[in-house]
Amino acid sequence: MTNVKHMKWWGWGVDGVSFHHEDKPHLVPFVKRAVGVDLNATPDPPLSLDDLPVPDPMIGPDLLAELTNAVGAEHTRSDRLDRIVHTYGKSIRDLLRLRAGDIPRVPDVVVYPADEAEVQAVVDAVVAADAVLIPFGGGSNIAGSLEAPADESRPVVSIDLGRLNKVLAIDEGSGLARIQAGVLGPEMEEQLTAKGWTMGHFPDSFTHSTLGGWVATRSSGMQSDKYGDIADITRGVRVVQAGKVLVLRPLPSTSTGPSVREMILGSEGRLGVITEVTVQVHRIPEERVVLGYFFPSWEAGLAAMHEISVSDATPSITRVSDANETEFSFSTRKKSAGISSLVSKGLMKVLERKGWDLSKICLSFIGYEGGKAHVARNRAIVKGIVKSHGGIVVGKGPGALYDQKKFDTPYIRDYLLDRGAAADVSETAAPWSQLQPLYTNTIDAVNRAYEEIGTKGWVMCHLSHSYHSGACLYFTFAFRHDGKDPLAQYEVVKSAIQQSFVDNAGTLSHHHAVGVEHSRWLEQDISAPGVHMISGLLGSVDPGANFNPGKIIAK
Amino acid sequence: MTNVKHMKWWGWGVDGVSFHHEDKPHLVPFVKRAVGVDLNATPDPPLSLDDLPVPDPMIGPDLLAELTNAVGAEHTRSDRLDRIVHTYGKSIRDLLRLRAGDIPRVPDVVVYPADEAEVQAVVDAVVAADAVLIPFGGGSNIAGSLEAPADESRPVVSIDLGRLNKVLAIDEGSGLARIQAGVLGPEMEEQLTAKGWTMGHFPDSFTHSTLGGWVATRSSGMQSDKYGDIADITRGVRVVQAGKVLVLRPLPSTSTGPSVREMILGSEGRLGVITEVTVQVHRIPEERVVLGYFFPSWEAGLAAMHEISVSDATPSITRVSDANETEFSFSTRKKSAGISSLVSKGLMKVLERKGWDLSKICLSFIGYEGGKAHVARNRAIVKGIVKSHGGIVVGKGPGALYDQKKFDTPYIRDYLLDRGAAADVSETAAPWSQLQPLYTNTIDAVNRAYEEIGTKGWVMCHLSHSYHSGACLYFTFAFRHDGKDPLAQYEVVKSAIQQSFVDNAGTLSHHHAVGVEHSRWLEQDISAPGVHMISGLLGSVDPGANFNPGKIIAK
């Protein structure tokens, strides 16, 4: 056994934890209305691993012997479960393909190195044998960054970094921690908080994603407004390449030509295997609070977030949902907790009397961290801005609930899929002045796509991160699929969203990477010369295309 | 005439402005003691352009005709002055070589395109003719980024971007400005402030450096603590390459693989010609103040800067000088202004009675920007931290003086050179925990170098920028040269500093780029695989090595 704990092979999270609706009385009618799916109907039967058409491993005895020699027999795995777990990430496309038994190119072997020396031995064996190496962290990727090309004829080796899970050292005098790349979010924060530190990086995937994965895909977390995106947090890095290790020392800033650090960030395994990252860490703040707010409209919420971003306030979280996402949040409320108290306690009547159109209410969460005086002052600045845009403070209850439940959302996808609905997410970032047209045009594009495929669907959005000159918009969509070719239906919807992003001054992805899912839009995002530059870089490091081929750039 | 105003061909700044000591009564004895040079002695006679052995242009009529066709005859210059101005930057090595008539490879022609289309025509003509193209902004570079290799046998074309000097558009809704790359700092800020905006980027070279130059060298400014380094400010960019234009749209953040934006940053002309940059701009703050502080020692000053960097305060400037630099600052005081009042008004006696060793006093400047309440609160936080490290607030007078005089320092180099002393600067960045040993070891290394070359010299340092996990240390050194081979003497001192930087966890340069001056240390900084990655990138974009060859990576 490797002792590396994986997610369910067929869905999000660990076995035994899943979404359920029994304690959420408002969800059934909401989903019926929004997506046309009856949650009380009998769900599809669970999948069985035995039913999957797993192809036999295609790997010669020499390479297998080399790999076994590198990491040990017990850490060289070719059983069905290990191989299937490492075939895909967790996008809706991945989940649909697994359910359809569509697994043309399963890794031939999975290796679990214990340290950088073993990673080097694996890398060198793979390159010498002209095989393919795909680094694997938590397996949460939703851009197709983990899959081998369907037509790959060379042996495919998945290298699982899960045993490299230690915080190696903390430089307390600098706020820097050297950490192995395979550590999962909770494992890492536990080791840091034991010594009074936090990295402050909390993506939605936190419980099932790794530090190396965050770096390889340019992750962002829900407190990135304060702590920065992973690109800001990452200072030093070690990357195993063929026969050598790239070593970038931790530096606060440097002018050493084109940034090699910023080449590794987002490299999705194409420039080698990230084994260690030196990151900025922070003392756990004296105070931390997340407050809920209501805005009378999406436009008002957006304008307030913009004003906050250029104010003297420095909140840790700035988030506002559109009316649809707010309606969804309300529909998941339990009989008496957090949002429930708001929705039921007469507040809605008060707002109605104030002239609010209740169908347009937008729920917002804003977080604060620091000393008590800092938090108090920031809350006061934000309160003034919120009020000037017609919003109101609704207090700590909903904020605390959001904070507790923030990592639960991905579970709902499998639940819906069992009941005939496909759901996924797409996010972008754009300048502030472009966000409203981008939003409107993207919502329209999704609804046109639903019409095109002739189904009922839902789309909702929130602003998830603010920057000085723009913000991230995060869209969630769900539709009742036809049960025949849900993948083709998904393709229509997903393409409509992505095309709308790049057509409306947005990027193809704010923090979910390119993978194979988004590479079609790369040229429209960074122009053909930009694609050529990335291509040239990849080719110079990996002339044999042994490192995760086909990702970022299709060929 | 091109209407592009250049610096003196032989030194810093424009004709008619220079440093003088007549109004600084304490400077003459200080320099005599520190460097062993008598400022009252007769200076070397001024240089004459006519005495320079400028080689004839080596360029064929076809390329010349193409270039003339591209930008017009009046903007295609081959006169001695234009060619000499574009031969070097302004490092002490450059100044010494000009004074020695050491100019083996002067550009054969200087072109001044008016817009991106003309840049494209120049680039395409140069590449088609297999010539060499060197982009030129303000000419302030001190890393050798502007010079042609001495043995370059192909025609060398200097492309001066000075006519691309307009702020093209301001997206007021996003805080983004589209600006032509050839604009000088003051020209740019004037256009921005006319509309109520500032970019907030003020390097020491501000008056004579350009936006494109800042991007190409990864510049940092004295208010970067608030506004970010140029890498943070730069959002979009347009770069002319052979037959095409790289276009990166302005995005607040993105996960599109290895960052092409971060490849252009620091590219020193090797990836094409930057024609346009979209930058973050900010509303001019309600209040802006720079305060002076004294610390009883360098260690105390460093510790205070570190504590400020992890506090809730967000100052715009954090700067502290060591005792030597403080002594230098005191020596440049006029009879009655700013620092003078402090040094003379009995404060020193008070400090002495408090137990301070006056020879160890360290002068610090900390700047604040924002609303009045924000500035007041930040000043209060900083005051508490300063006091807890034994420091005192010395008020607005010295801060205001620093603020007025901040761009004057480079002038002193020519003045000293006229009198037999060579002076230059080297800066680095390192984690907080490494700054004290890096400082001590670097000072020791410089003093050993002075011993080695058998001369009297001075070295001083300030912390110029703070980050969460480290800071920039900025060293200035000056020594009496032997009048025979000052370049060889400089080489000993400069090498000692650079080697100390990389040996003590520092980078080879924080914001002065690599050029040819620092490329020897690149491998020690970013490791051999890092150098290989940059090399692969450059080679894929510029296989013929037509774009500023020899910079960043020697060969």
C-alpha cells in the first residue's frame, strides 16, 4: 500500500461523504424549476469498477523494472483502481466519460516516489525509454490536464506525488516555508498552523488538491485578495527535469531576465515534475471574520466591489453572487441556520418596503483579517461603500456558514449527475469596465446554448476575486441532459461560455489552467506569437514530448 | 531633427544640469576623508566629441534604403552624436569607456520610428538583412543592455523609441492606461496627472528612462511598496517580432500556462521591440507624505522595516540607510535646509544623552499615501514599531527634501569622475533572515577589494523596498581610481559585490537587469536548467540572434 488517500474514482471527495437534500426543504422545488430534474426520483444505480473496460497495461518489462527499481515494488502499481484513479481529473467531462466507460488511454503504471531522488530516477527512466510522464497531485483538475492523449502509443506513467507531503522547514525570520509539492491542502495547513503559520491559500478544491498542483495550474484561493494568487505566494521552486533539477531560490523580487519562476507556474507538468515549493507564510491573524451583505442588484454589487478594490480597505475576501446564485444559495438553506434566519425573519418584507425587487437580491461575502483595529476600520470603510451602493450588512451568521461550507460545493455535481443533470464551472477575469458586458453576453450565450440543445438549464455567477484593475467572474451551469450524448450537449454549452469569455475581453481561465479543455482558445487569448513562445519554451526543455504531452498546446 | 531629447553623450542628465558642491560646506572634507579625493582640485578637462575615434558605419546601401523607407530620411541618423549616444548606457563602465575612447562597436545607424507600423517595418528589414537590432529607450541602463557585442560583424541598428511617447487611452472604469513604450517618466506622468491619474512608478532614473525600458529590465520604483514593481503594474503589452505582433490583452490575472507577460518582462530587447504597454493607474491620492526617522543602528532599522512589512500598515515607501549612507546624506546638507536643521539643532546632543552612538545613526524615510484617515492610521502603526526598535520620528522636513531631491543622485557620478573617483551602484534582494549576513559580507567583500587594488574607497547601503518575505538592499560604492586602468579596478570591486550577493542568498540584481554586466552570475542565481530555459525561449523566438544578441545570456 502507498498510504496515499485518493478521491473516489468516479467522483468528488472521499468515500462515504456525499451531498444530500433531505435537510434542505427548499432545494427540491428549486431544482425542479431551474433544471427540470426531480431530486426525489430514483437516482441512477452506482457505478461498478468491475464494469469498466480497462485496457491492459502497455508497458515493457525493462521500463517497469527501472520504475520498480526507482520507487520500490509496493509503490509501483498497475491494479485497475490505481490506474483508473489516475486516468482523469474531476471535470464534468471526466465524470461523464467514466460513467460511459469511455477510457481509451488509462495510464499503464502509477508510481509513488518518496522523495526528489526517486522522482529523478523515474523521470530519467521515462525519458530514456521515450515514454510519457504525467504528474498527479490531488486529482482535482477540471481542465483535462491529467489525461494521456487517446492515441498515445508510448507507455504512460502517472507519477503520484502524494508521498511528498511534508513541510520541510519554516524560515521564521522571513515568513517562508519549504514544502514538498505533493502535500494536500489540509495536511499542509495542519503542519503550518501547528507552528503558528498559515499560507492563506484556500481554493474550492482545497481538501483534495496539492501545493504542486496549485503551482502547475496557477491556482487562486478564496482569500487571495489578501494573500495573493499562488503566483504571488510561490517564491522558490525545485523542478526535476531530464537528468537535472531546476532550482529557483526564494527571492522577494528579482530582475534576472524572463521569469523562470513564472514559466514553471502554469506549466502543467510540461516542464518537469515540481518536487518542492518555497512559499510565503503568514502569522495566523488576531482576528478573522466573514460578513454577509445584500445588494439590490448585480450592477450595484459589482460597482461596490470595484470601489472597495480602489479604496484604502484591504479585505481578504470580496465575493458577490448574482441573483440566480443568490436564489440557489437560499434554496440550499436548512430549516434554521445562517441564511434561513435572514430569509425568514421579516427582513425580506423590510427590503420590499424599501423598494427592493426581491428577485434581484445579490448575496455578498466580504472577509477581513488582521489586528482588531485593522478589521474594525476595514469593516467601517466597506460598510460605507456598500451603503453608498444601496446595499446592507446582514451580519456574521451567513458569513460564518459560508466559511464552514465553502469546500462542500463540488459534491453536488455527482449528486445531480446521478439524477440526470450535468453541472460544471467556468471562470474568467477581465478589466472592471468589461465585467458587465462580459457577464450579460455570457449569460445570453449559455441560454442560447440551452435552446440549441433543446434542454432546460440554469446559469449563475459570482465575482470571486478583486484586483486593482479587474476581477474574476465565476460561472456555474447545470442542465438536464438527454441521457444519450450528454458530452456533446456539454460541449455546446462549455464552448459558448469560453467563446464569450475571449470575445468579451476576458481570459480563457482565471485559475483552472488550460489543459486540453481550454487550449482551443489559447491563441485568441494570448495571440499566435504568445502560443509560439510557450511552444518554443516547452520544446526546448522537452524535445521528445515526454512530459505530459498535449496539454496547454495541443500539439 | 527627431525631436527626441537625449541625455549628455558622456554622462547623466541633460546639458547644463550638473552636480556642484559650493553650497554643501560639509561635502569637501567628507569626500576627502572617505574616498581620498580633493573636490577643490582642478577637475579633468571636459571631453570633446571630436576626439572620439568613432568608426565609420558598416551598413550596406540596401538595408539603409529599407530603413529610410520605413521611418523617413530625417529619422534615419548616422551622425557621430546620434551614434555615440546610442552606443552605451550610463554605467560607470560605460562612462569610463567613453572617457577612454573605448568604443569598438558603435551602432551603424539610429532609427526613430513614429509608430508600431514603422517599428514593424524596421524589425522586418533588420531580420531580412540578418542585421542586429538594439531597442533604445532613455539610455539610462547600467547593466550593459544597450551595447552591441564588440566583435559583431553584422550591421547594428539602434531603434530609438523616443517618438512613441503618448498616453493613448485611459480606461477610467478599470484604472488601466494604454501607453506607448518610448515615453519618458515625466512625459508620461504629465499626461496621466492631467487627467487625475498616476502610475506611481518612480525609479531613480525616472527623468531619463522610459516605460518600455522599465518593462524590458524589470524596473522597480521608490513607491513600489504601494504600487508594485513594474511586473505588477504591467497588465497588457504589444511586442513587435519578425513579421508579427505579440498582443497580450490587459488582464488582472490569468491561468494560461507559463506567463508570456512574465517572459516579456526583463527580456531586454531579445524577444522583440515593446511598442505599447497597458498599465495599472491610480487616482492621485488625497494625501501624500514622506517622514524621516532615525534609528540607533542598522540592525534596529532593518528589524523595524521587517516588522512594518508584516504589520497591518501599508506604507508607500520604506527606506533605511546604513550609518555610512547616513553620514553621506548629512555631508550633502546645505547651510540651512531639511537635514541641516536636525543635525544642528541640538537633537544630536539629546540622542547622545539617550545613549546613542552617533556614528551609528541610520536615517530612514517612510512614505504614506491615501485618504487622511488611512495616512494617519499608518503613521501611528509605524511610529509604534519605530519606537519599539529604539527609533525616533524626525518629521516632515527631511522627508520633503528627500522627495524633492530623489532624482539628483546620478549626477554626482560624473562630478566625481571628473575628480578621479569612480562610483556606481549594485542592488540585490534576499529573504529577511539573510539580509544582515548578506550586508556584512558584502561590505567586507568591498573593503577587501579596495585593499586588493590598493586604494581608498567608500561603500554604503540602504534598504530600498520591502516585501512580505524579504527586501532589496541597494549598495553605492566609490573609490579613488589610479588613472591608468580604472576599469580593471572597478571590475575587482563590482565582481566582489556580485559574488557576495549570490553567495549570500541574494539575487544578482533586484531591478537593474542582467545585460552583459551580470550574466556571469545568472547560472549561480537561477541554476543551469533555468539558464537553459531562458536560452531555449530566446532561441525559439529569434533563431538568427538578430534581437540584441549577447544580453542576459552571453552566448
